[in-house]
Amino acid sequence: MTSLRDRMLEDLRLRGLAPKTQEAYVGAVRQLAAHYHKAPDQLTEEELRRYFLYLTDVKQVGSSTLTIALTGIKFFYQRTLGRDWPILELVRPIREKKLPTVLSVEEVGVILSAVYSPRYRICLSTLYACGLRLREGTHLQVGDIDGQRHLVHVRQGKGNKDRYVPLPEPCLKRLRDYWRSHRHPIWLFPHLHGYGLPADVPMSDSGVQRAFKAALQASGVSKPATVHTLRHSYATHLLEAGVNLRVIQAYLGHASPATTAIYTHLTRQSEAQVVEAISPALEAIWPSN
């Protein structure tokens, strides 16, 4: 499928999709071809129908996995091959509405303190301190740090949008100290060779994820947290501190305020208000002695 893959990648680039999205879409088509052991342009609409039934009924993949499979395959057949098959409009993944895991301020401190490697610790700390997505953090460049104004310039975030995020002084100080340890002219978090020498590529996302997972296990925190949980925790902690929701939306780079509003369900203040409102009725049912 090499020539088809190249053509699809060209179409994806023309559409202006992010490299990570391109990778996910091409991977979805590759998995489809591997399932049938033949080139995807040789498949019939009926085979496509059976494949989606296989993902839904046999593998029972989650909503997000099915969505990636559908969007990637749909792009390939509709845009690259020009086949507007009805099955591509019939499949509709059930949207899951799950609240994200949120760590307390204390739990964030315990976990990040348990990160063994200093370079991963400062990277993860920066992700939390600025509410960054993983790749936004690992791909930070030296020129993105405005030390005078205490700002981080996040370039080409999700949706190819730039934004500025406040950078706390303690984090700025540690970023400067860390940069002095490698002095790479471009990357703030460069990949390091075996002898500790910086490479001309950024730190790998997978390395940061492994470091966080190990620290989570060592910390004793039992919540099902991931690196992205630091971003959810950042937003919730800002809301608990009284920061306006619209301001948090801008810092996170959310296109819609509805996306940011989910954090109103996760704050300690909202929980306390609910308890306070309900308690009088409970007191009437079960009077205290």
C-alpha cells in the first residue's frame, strides 16, 4: 500500500491535519488492510461493513478507538479514492461522557517528587505548571520562553493554534537551571544520547509517559492518572483558586467554553456547595443527637 499511503499522506497534508492525526489515520487504514490481508483499494463496501461490525461486536473497541478507525478509513475512501460509500455515513460511534481523573495539589506534589530522572521531573512539572499537552511540552523550544514576562509561547497547539500561558517563577528558575545542563540551541527538552549528549530531536513522549507511570506507582496514589491528568488537574486547581473560566479556556487552548466547563463539576468548592445545600434536609431525616 506504499503508493496509496503516500497519496493519502499528501491528501492529509493538503487538508492541513496535524502530523499526529495523519499518523492515526494512516494507522487505521493499515489495520484494515492487515485484517483482510489485501490492499485497502481492493476491498468491497460489504467487507468494510463487516470490519466495522468486527470492531464493534467482536473486539468491542471503545468509542475513541472506533472514532479514529472510522475517521481514518472514511478519509481514505472518500478523499483519496473518491468512493462515497453509504456505510461510511451509517457508522456512528456512541459518544462516551466520562469525567476526567483529577489529582489534588498534594497528590501532584507527591507524584512529581517521585519522578526519578531530573529531566523528566522538570518536563512533567512544566506540563502541570502551564497546563500543557504532552507534545506541547516535549516540543518546547528555547525561544518559546519569555522570561521577562513570565510567559510560554505554545506554538501550533491542537487545531494549529498559538497561545500564551503564564509561567510561574519557580518553574522558570528550574527551566533555566536545566537548560544550563545541556545548552541545546533549539530544544528545551532535547533527547539525550547514551553519554548524556543532547540530540537534535526533542525528548520522546513515550519516555515521559514511562517516567510518570513509574512515579505514580512509587507514590502510592491509587487514582488512574496519566500524563494528561496533570492538565486536567491544572485547570481544576485554577478554577478552585477563583480564576475565571474564560481565562482558563484561553490558557488551555479550548475552542469552545463548553469543553472547559466540565471542570466546574470537579472542584472541591462545587462539592462543598452541594453538601451544604443538601445537609439541612438530611438533618431533618436523621436529627443529630
